[in-house]
Amino acid sequence: MISTNSPRLTCSLAALLMLGAALNASPVELHVSPTGKAGASGTAIDPLPSLKEAATALKALPADQKAEGVTIFLSGGIHSLPEGVVFDESCSGTSNAPLVITGEVGATPILTAGRSVSGVQLETVSDPSLLERLDPEAKAHIRQVDLAKLGIAPIAPFPEVFSGDWRPLQVTLGTNILPISRWPKGEYGFTTMKSVTDNGDATHGGTFVYRDDRPSHWQKALADGQLWLRGFWRVPWVINGAQVKAIDTNATTITLVKDVGGGIGSKYKKDAQGRRCGDGTEAWCAVNLPEEISTPGEWAIDFKRRILLIWPPDDASAQNPILVSANKDSMITLDNASHVIIKGLHFLGSLGDAVCIKGGEGDLVAGCDISDIARTGISVQGGKNHRIVSNDIRETGGSGVAAAGGSKAKLEPTGHEILNNDVSRAANDFPEPAIQIGIGGASQILRDAVGIRVAHNRIHDSANAGVRFGGVDNLFELNEVYRIGLNSGDLGGFYGYCGFTGFGNVIRNNFVHHSMNGNAFYLDDGTSGVTVSGNVAYKCNLGVLMGGGHYNRFLNNIIVDCLVGIHLDDRGVSRKYTLDDKRLGGDVKLVNPDQSPWKEKHPELAALVAGVETTTPKNDEVIGNLVINCPKPFDYPKPEHAGGIVQKDNSTAGSLSEFVDAENFDFSVKPGSPLIASIMGFPSIPFQQIGLQIDDYRKSIPPRDMKLLKEGDTTKRKFSSSTDIEASNKK
């Protein structure tokens, strides 16, 4: 127990008394500056030293002062949050008097979880055994940083098999992420397995033949137990890490310590004996090797010695320091805090999320610049009526934005809105969508997303899908998606994974383009009850793909220059999509389709269940679509399985001359188009309203990179979803 005479407690009480005296005015203002002093009053002339101390001061304020509204003003400069800060329920504002966290007028506050690395901490590498592993041409440049001296707790080595949040640190300089070492080089740098000699199973890891002699340089890392690879070992949408057990330089083979899950080698190619020998395209790379540090900025961790090895960039300095983030928690967490506004801040460099909202109601994150985040830019987990508006989010390891909430069983909407955000270069570390609606993995249906609106966002230049969604009664409208699927396969501009209970999800008036490794609108694995209408797909793999679902409606879409216009399949037959299926049937049982509120709002699900047979498509509609310049306009199941699909008033006539300026991607239909007039009820697509818009938080709209769009390659990890469909049908 601390005595009331404790100097520390006396100081804290004095500071709080000063704070109360200084903040009698209403509403309350708390000022924060990196140059502030401990025990400060929090006024503009005596600012607090950190946002964390501001949160502490806020929690100590009397309720009547909080009720008048509180604004936390951050000065310009770098605000360090190495452990993050939590605003809990006691920090809540009200709808009329919210808590506001923002910058001083004219200031640009930068929040980082990074710990600054000074020149003296960049030590010469001294361990002879480590020195001899370094590239001879890089050796003189590489320095070591003692992580313990930075205040970073021991970091556990990668396990024998790993996925998801694998990155051990986030290292940045200025606004740039510094790359963890890898071979081959480059963010999409991969080699491929030449062949597979042993798939591996639950008892042992697989063995494959490598192509290049580079692995012969890694024997010392192997002997030290610190050699790991990451790869798309079996399918091009799942990447796992694996520790190496052995390298046989005579046989040019690598053996993994443990099975990566399902074995290695493409699931789409088998020999006469049924073995998966690989197809020569399975991509892999080596990560975190000191041997592969060869250019400025590259780094690796030696887990045993607890040091960071790095080639410091030339422009690193005390004024522009290297920042090392090791935080697991978000920089700012709103934990059941309501009516909080975070606006106009710059989040830069974090191993955890930038902002995480858990529970609460009526929070707003707006006009923020969020970059170099190893996990999710903004995560919304439950609560009601939260809004993510006009943020620029880029360079994230996982999703740019992830949101969930509501009750699927009760059809209770959460009311979240994801509006007018520019999300780019997402999913650099793991195949996740740029925007994820509903939280869950590939083995489960995304249940907890009800009544979320995603509108006016620009999503581009990302490794995986644009928007992935589960749940029910969500609205996706007026979004622009392009250059996705740069490092993965079997994905969509809008990818639904909802099972039989996806009713009420609406995808309308969106523009998906220049994504030849993706399908514009993809309803996977039995997803049912979704309406896809009034959208434009241009230069994608497939315009529309429905994988075995029911009660889906594809209406009045414009699909141009896609390999396949509209594809509906009967994969449910070969994959046995029945109500006995643990995933699909289990999800149906959870919502009780023959009881309120489901039986009134979505009676189609009860009808589907009553019919018992759920393997062939039922009550799907393909009506009034315009398909232009697609080598295969329509692709349907064989006749005996296509009876439940209504097809009418679709057209394959027309050309790019139907549109105002297709050359520059304006697919507004020219007034008086006879082709459009011939399709009964074809609506006017509000093309000029698609994508980013000017609002209170976004004062200008950055132009697209037209040269990149017209000349850039979007087939880096080329994989056609048709391959997976054909494999299922052969079973």
C-alpha cells in the first residue's frame, strides 16, 4: 500500500489539482506535446507529454466536466505510443458533447508505436560466427541493435509452422516501411518449387526440389535453427511459414520440419499414382535471413541473440530516425467508449492495429492518414453506429479496414458505415481483403456482420481481395476497386463467403476494373441470397462468379473485356453442399429460418431448407445484363443442373462506343443508347458518384495513375478460379 505521503502520489495529486483548476472552462481542452513535462496541467502553455497521460487525466475528470465535452489537442511532431493507449467507457462523450482527439490547428501530429534508434545504438556486428554469415559486400554496412536496450521484450522465434500475424517487428524510416530480408528480393519476390518428392503429412514435413543454388548459402542458419520459408504450398490463396529441417545440396532438396497443413504440392495436379508432384508454380521465399541483407534498409532478427541486424539507410538521422515497433496492441483502442471522434491524425508505424474499436456506440474515425501498419489499419469489433470516414489507409500487413457487429440470428443491424476511404497496398503480409466485413477464417462462415454500409471507397493496388464479406443485410455501393490480387489467387473485387444465410446483402453501382487476377463479383461456396445489380466490371478475369448458391440475383450489370462475363456453377453437387454439411448446415441451424425474424424478412431461406435438396442452384436470376467483348459471355452448369437459373433479356451486342469515355474508364452510358433502351428497365448507373467524393474531411481527390492502369501488370500471381471449379467437377 502506498502512503498518502508518497512523493509520487503527492506529485500526481498536485498535477490533477492543477489540471482541475486550469480546466474549469467548458468545454474542456487537454493539450499534448512530445516536449511536455510529467505532471503538467494540460493547458496550451503547459501541455501533457503523451496521449497516454492525457487519457489518464481525462479519466480523472469529474463527470460534470466530461459532460460538457472534451477535446484532446495534439501538437505537431512525433508522438510515441510504444505500448498503445486505451480509452475506456469512462472516457465516453455524448452525441452532443463527444470526446474529440485531434491535432492543434495547423499541426500535423504523427502517432507511432516505433521506438527511435539513435546512432549510438547502431553497433558494429561483433560475433564472428554471425559476421561470417553476412554477404561480403554488405558486411561493412550492417549494424546490430540490442533489442533489450530499446526496451523490447524477448521476441519468440517463428514456430515450426505459422501463418497470419507472423511479422516479428515493424521497422520504418520516415513514411517508408523497411523490408525484412527475403530471397528472392522484392515484395512479390518468389521462386517456385521445381517438383515435390514428398507431400508430407501429419507425421512429417514435405520435401521439394529447389531451382536455384541459393539455399546452399543457408546451411549456417539451418544449423542455428533459424531458417524459415513462406510459401503458397498447396493453393494460391493460402500462404504459410515453415521451418526447414534439412537442405540436401546434392539432391537439391529442402525438407520442412512439419506438415504445413494439407501437404505441399498443388492440389490440382496428380500423377498416375495419385501423388501431388507439384505443377512447378507453387511459390515460396526465404525470410528473415542475415545472409540476404544486401541493400540499405533491409533487416533481420536473430532471435537467440536478441538483436536486430540492419543496413541503415543513408538518410537515417536523429531528425529522421529508424523506428522499431514491437507492440501487440493497437496504438489507440476505444474499449466500450462511445461518442469518440478521432480526426486528422497521422498514424505511422505499428506492429499492431492503428485504431481498434471494441463495443461502444457512435464513434468516428475521420480524415486520418494511416500507413505502415503490420496488421489492420482500423478494426471495428462490435458496438453500434461507428463510422470510418475519408481516411487514407495504405501499406498494411492485413486489411485496411475490418468491421463486424450486429446479431445474425436476430437480424439486429450494427449500423456501422465505412465511407469514402482510400485503401491501397493492403494485405502485404497475409492474404486478406483490403476491407473485411465480418471476422472469421477460411474454415468458417463470417457470421457477425449485419447492417453495415460500405460506400464511396477507392480500393486499389492490393495483394488480395477488394472487399470480403459475410453476414446478412449489408450494403456495398458506389465503390471503385482496381489492381487487386497482386499476390494471391481465387479472389474478388467483392468476395462473398456467406453460406446459405447471406440474404439481404446488396452489391450495387460499383466499378471493378483492371484486375486480371481477380473476379469482379464473386459469391463463393454456396453463398446465397445476394443481389448484384447495376455494377460495372472491366478487364477482370470473370465478371461474375457464383459458386453453387441459391436465390442470387444478377441484374443490369455491365461487363466489358473480361475472360468470362457471367459464370454460375453447380459445385454443390461434387462438393456435397447439403444441410448435413457442418459449415453450411450448421450456419442455417444457428439462425432458425422458420422462426421470427427470419421467416418474415427472408422467407426464401426457409423455403430452401424445406426443399431439402440444396446441391443444385435454385431460384437464381441472370436478367438484363450487358456483356461486351468477353470471349465467353455466359457459363452455366450442364442442363440437368441449370433448371433453377432464370436467364433473360441479357445482351452480348454493343461496343465501347456505348459509353461516354471508355478509353479513360468513364462507363457512363451515352444518352439515347438504343442498346440500353432495348433492355427493359435498365437503370441509369450513377457513374460519377462512384468512388471518392469531396466532403468535410476529404478536400481533394488524388488522380488515378492512368499510365499504371493502362500499362501495368495485374497477373503476377495468375490463377483462374475456373481451375478450382474444374477440379471439383472431376471428383
